[in-house]
Amino acid sequence: MNQEFLNQLEQWNEEDQYQKIIDAIEALPEGELNFTLTSALARAYNNLAIDVMPPEDRPLYQRALDLLLPLEKQLGEAVKGDPDVAHTWNFRVAYAYYYLNQESQALPHFEKALEARPGDEDTLEFIDRCQQCLALPLYMRPFRGRTEEGWSSFLAGEGELRALMDQEDREAVGEKLVDRCTELLAPAFADVAFELGHNGEKYELILVPEGDRTRLFQLAYFQKRAPKELLDKWNILVGRTRSSGFGLRMNGQDITPEDVQVWAEKTEDNGVGLRLYCEKLAPLWKEDQNQVYHMIYILLDQSLGELAAMRYVDYLDILDAPAEGAAMTLDKLADFVATEVDPEGWPRANDPELAGERYTAYEGKPSEEEDWPLRADVYVGVTCCVPLLKGYFQGDDYYMDRLHRDGVVPGFFYYPLDGVDRKEILNLRDQLEQAITARCGEGIVTFTGGATGVSFGYLDFIAWDLRTLLDAAVEVFAGAPVEWAAFHTFRYNVNGVGLKQSDEEQPDEE
């Protein structure tokens, strides 16, 4: 390796000439990009991103990660030559994650960087920032603002999309079309699944939740705020719509809903359980069951509508042989649900706002431990977003991390029930919800349920603008008949944040 070249890179770095570093390294033959040069290139992308306004900085940080993460396989060997390499690599990885609003991914790398260089002040500062952001994520752009930016971006560039979609050879421009639409939506979403089409009258942007109920709330919020001037030319939809004549092609043969046999049974809460068999997919089933499930779910979405499938299908089993008893074909399942399962609800089955209207009641067994964790005292509750609760109790931050990247914050308020008449607990929760909603105004929060515990009351929500929500909550709780109140995200292993203090010391939540 040319030491003079390395010295030049360091000089440019000290002079903040990051683009020169990028140009020089990327001009090298691919075979010369060793661990040291690739790491230096990633550092330059990280540093260059600091001078770029969001969301334009995201591709730069992502480029840094794309360069750094494959180097992990070489890290052990690199550390042998320079023990400080472990700190440098972990710090640069963590740095990129941090500025991509992925603090939960950044934190373990900052901690490893600190292990390699104990006492490093910069690393300690970032660890503290990560912990604060995970508990109280106020310093990122909220999704309310990102939604406005996303629609402004899409409106400015939608003419390009229409021009691409109007070309006769759609396959030739397919990749360009997807890439451009992704760029236009990037101010709102770190990543989003979508489909583009034309129904004969209007162009269509279909935002796909991919079976994720938490993402469904986010997409419904985004859809509702589409600019009116856009709707003259576009339909903005959430979830794949029902489609007749749809099919998949595999190994030279078409597979349609008519090829799939279904044995259906009605379940509780107007749902269905499904057992399915497809003779055409039987050979693939022996080789790749995951692929078969993927194909079946696509056919199911087209037969019911994606949101209806999310709403009604409680379980789905794929059989390796036909079951006993009479079966229907998959294309008849919608009629079965509409007539036998939920005749009243079926007309709105594919309405994205229905997700916020359907609540699931649950019961819990309060902990008998002296030092019980938060929400372990709950004995009854309701929610319209079960995955958030499951993730919280299982210590799984998948949904939190995915929403966090876009400035969406699911969380809950909690407050003591001492002195509250048991008959008034639900009324109190409803009054708090109504008062906070009125104080916030539209587009700030979606309340998703609540719970009653032996000690505390809980009010659950998804915040589209957390700072505005908390400001409103502080004012409301100040006049509420509770001793104190606090906020907590749906992350199990973070601290709560006080909103109203009592004269007495609050119980320890951990």
C-alpha cells in the first residue's frame, strides 16, 4: 500500500475534503480496495453526510454501512495488526446507524468500540445519546413532518413516474420506475413496499403493509394526507386490492386461485382459519416450503384483498395432501367471508382505517413479585395493535426499530390509580384520551387502547409528532386527578420519563 497515498487521504480528512477522498479511492481498481482503504472510504461518506440536509444524507450513511458491514469477516485479522482497528470499525458502523435513526443497532457497536478503547469520551457521549434517544426520541424529524415532505417530493416528481408508466415496454423501465418512486418517497420512509399500476382511468400507488399491522397504521396515516391536487391523476391505496383473473407463473405453468383448495372454518371474533392444498405447488413444497407460503399469501391477498386477509385470517396451514371433507377454491373464499363470517363488516374489510377501529380485549395475571416490571400489574386491557404489546413483553424491538427510523413513536402513558374509584377507571382513561387529543389537534397521535393494572392505569398510542404530544400531555396531566404521570415507549429495557411529579417518591418501575 502506498504510504504517500494514505498520508494524502489523512490530510484531506483533516481539511474536510471528503469528496476528494471518495473520488480518489473509488478511482482505484477494485482489487486494491483492502480493509484500510474501504474503511477510510466509509469514514469519508459518514463525514460528508454531516454537511447534507435530511433526507439526502441517508444514502451517504447507508453507503458507509454497505462498505463497512462486509468487512466484519476480516476484522479479526485486521485487529492483529492494529488493536485500535476494532474501535475504529465499530465506531464508524455505529455512527452511520445512529444518524440513520437506528440507535438500537448503533448502541451495541458503540459499546464494543468502548471495550476496545476504554474511557473514550466521544464513544461515551454517543452511548449516552443512544440511550436517551431510545427512551425519549425527541431529536429526530417526526413522521408528521416527514409525511408533508414525502408528499411534496412525490408531487414534484410524479410526472416522471407517469411518463415511465406510459411507455410501451414497461419491463425495460421497470427498475428505473421502482428506483425513482423509492427516491420520491424517501423523505417519508426509510424503506417502504409499494406497487404501481393503472386502472384504466387513474394511475395507482399501492402502499403495501406486508402483513405488518404496525406498518398499516403508518401507511393509513400517510395515505390520508395525500395532496388533493394529486388525486385528480392518482389513486393512493393501502394494501393490494382484490383482482380477478390474477395468477402466478412457475416453471411454465400458471397458478391461479382456482388451483388452490381451501378448507375454512369460522373462528372467534369473526375470523377464519384456513387449510390449503395446491397440487401444482406440491413439487415445490418438497423443496422450498417458505416459497410456497410466499406464493399462497400473494394469491390470498389477490383473492380477499390484502387488508381483508390481515383482518380475517387467524391461521393458515398448507397441506401436503388434500384434507377430508368438502373444499372450496381460493377464489370463492371472499364470498364465504362476506356471507358466513362477517356480512356486516365485509363492505369495509379493505378500509385501512378499520385497523384503528377493531379492538382485541386481553387479560393478564398480575405479578406477585415485589419488584415487578412495568405493565406486569395489568389484569385487563384492550388494543387495536397487538404486535406492539407482544414485542414489548417479549423484549423484541423489531416493530419499534422499524417505526423509529421514520420518526414514529409507539408508547404509553402510565399513572397511579391510588384514590381513583374503580368504577371510574375507564372513564378517567377516556377523559385523558379526549383531553390530550383536543389539546394536540389533528395529526399528532393515534390512540390504540389501554389497560388497567393493580397499581397503574395505561393509555397506549402511536405518536406521529412526539414532542407536540408530550407537551399536550404535560398540560392535561397537570389538571388530572392523579398523583403523577409518566411516558414510556414500547421498548421493554428503557426508562420511563416523568410528565407530572408528586411530592412523594414514585415507585420504581424496574
